[in-house]
Amino acid sequence: MKKFDVFVFGTGTAGKLVAKQCAKAGKSVAIIDNRAYGGTCSQRGCDPKKLMLASTEALQLAQDMQGDGIQGDITLDFHAAHRYAHRYVDDIPNNTEEALKKEGITCFHGEAHFVDSHHIVLEDQKIQSDIFVIATGMTTLPLGIPGASHLLTSDDFFQLTKAPEKVVFVGGGYIGMEFGHMLARAGSKVYILEKSDQLLGPFEAFTASFVERASEELGIEIIKNAQVSSLEENGDRLTVHYAMDDGMHQITADKVFNTAGRVPSISSLQLENAGVVTDKKGVVVNKYLQSTTQDHFYACGDVSSKSLPLTPLSSREAKVVADNITKNPRELDIPAIPSVVFTLPNCAGIGLTEQQAKEQGKDYQIIQKDASAWFNNKRINANFYAYKLVVEKSSDLILGAHIVGHGASEQINMFAIAMKARMTMDALQDTIFTYPSWGNDIISF
């Protein structure tokens, strides 16, 4: 039987960081993945998405500047954008595994599961470890409806070599909206079916409403308060059946994606055999990211009950876990975390929404404006730009910041710095920024 000091499940951002740090501390370390090494973000998420987005950003900027310096027909070659993203992605599995092996880490492939609190089985091989780290990330939320086997996932999006003529996204969250914008600009007729009355539910309703308007201008048909009930094959196409207050409806499309959400990827591990308690957020952990029922188990990244599905937080959690394993104990400290939906325009937020501030009984004021007519937006002939700030009255501290616009993904980082440093809104606006820039606009917020 092979024995290790530390055994890590998952080779994404969190898992490989823990494995490397533990190996450098002199631990015998093994790592396993049931998919290609490298994790979701680098291969099937953030990075290839942003690479493909580059083409649509260039297209949008050029189209908006037609007649004001740009002439001629401009089109998006979706297949070429796909190839561009894969040039980055294709070497990641081998490079990740080789880097781990160079650190002396034993690498396994396959689907292992627990038989007790110190042993796992991989095919016919039994493996023992003193410590286990669960960093398996998330997977698509199963919808459990008739015909669900026909649904595609975000993984499948990155295998598309051409834009479908007609496509449906079941869910108007990050993934559905980002992919919907890309395909609409590539020529697809896009439908978003959202079960609630707001797109981008975790975001401030004010800024999300601008994304909705921008999406509709792009030709995306958004259907809210729609509950998908089934899918059926219709020749080489799919018919989506969904319910609304006024009865049943249907759409027939070439492709249908399940973008209704993601859940912790832990079901195959059989953690119950190890006595590890889980909930809908993942492995239930304490402030040290240890399992609350088995102190030699840790969880980090999207699969931790303390986590949000954001890559920067995965890295932070992984460092905490690695430090705790290597006898340098520390607690997880989570500052306010900025988040961005990379639609065009971007939708960004950090901290409390107005509704959350109200629910928490905060004494706050709202500063908001439709800034679509401001110089930076007009400079690129863009249509939408707005912001909404939640500021504590007594202290002038920023409780939340929400921005929609072409510079929102960078502007929100300034609010992240200000909130971590406990800068007041007045102090932030007293800062001198470069002009004219998106950052300088904050002075006028």
C-alpha cells in the first residue's frame, strides 16, 4: 500500500498550490484528478473565456467606432477565436503535471473514493494518507428534468468551432450571460431563460438592469420568470419546454446550455465513508479550513463551505490550508471580494447591495447615476455606463460599489483597495488619478 503525508484531490488553482507548498516543506505529497490536469479556470473557465472575449471586445469597439475612424465591414470569426483560446489551453495539462512532478509530487489520474478516514481506493489500488485536502472545485448543477441528457454545459462551449444559428441558455447568471454575449456577437440568435425576475441575481439590481438593456440591444431575447420543464429531440434540434404564469411555452434551438448554476464536485468521493460532513456549499469547514468532523481533512477553493467560486479566493484559501498543514497555523481572513461579469459592458460589484444593506440594518446612503453621457463612455461611442454606491452615513466608509460599463472590471479594483484600507469615500475621491481615464471618473461618482 502506498502511503503519503498529504493527499490532494484536484489540480486546479487551489490543489496544485497546496501540493507544491507541502512538498517544499518536506512532506510526501500525492495529487489526483479525474480530468486533465490544470483545473477548470485555466482550461474550461476564466482564462479561455477571456481569450475568446478579446475578439468580441475588439469587434464591439470597432463597430461602435464605425464612421468615426473605422470603415468597412467587420466580422467575428468564431472558429478562429476558438483556435486562439486553445493555443493557450492545450499545453496546460502536460505542463501542470510536469511542474508537480518536478516538486517530487506523485501524480495520479482517475476516480478515487474513500473507504474510511485514512484510505482511498483508486481502481484496485488502496492508498493511505495522514492528511487529505479536497480541492475538486464545482460542476454543473443537474436540472433533473426529462431530456436533461441533451443539455450542454460550459465545458461544451469551449468545444464549439462555430456559432450555432439558434441557442438557448437555461439560466441568466455569469456563464449564461457571458457566453450569450459572445455568441450573439458571432451571429447566433440567443435566448436566455431565467427562472427569477432578475438577471445576474447576486449583483445589484440597478446595474444588472443595464446589462439586460444592453443584451436586448444586442438582439438577445431574455425571458424571465421562466421555469424549464423538459427538453425533447426534434430532428437534429432540441425543443425546450418552459412554464410561465400564463402557461406553457417552447423554443426550438440548435444547442441548449445548462447555465443554471454550479455545485461542489464531491459526490464521487464518498466522503461519508470518511466521516466528513458536507452541505450544499461543499465540505463543512472551520476558520482553519479543516473539516468540522475530521481534523485531518481540509478543503479549499470552490468546494469549501467558506468559499465563493472565485479564483483569487481559491489561491488565498490554498495558502491558508498549506500553512496549517506545515505547522504555521492561521485563520482564513476574507476581505470584500470584487466580482465581474464579462459581458459588454462589464458588470462589476463588491460588498453589499442596497437590499443587503437594508436587511442588515445599516444606516446608509445611496449614490447612483446613469453616466452613459460621460466623456469616457462617449469617447468609444458606448451606450451604457452607470454606478451605484452604498456608503455608511456615520463613517463615510464604502459598504458596496456596483458599476456597469466598459471599464467596470478595472474600476471595481480601486474600490476593493479602498474598502480593504478602510478609506472613506471622501478620501478615495480626494485621490489624484490619471486623466482622462476610467479611474478618474471615480472622483465624480
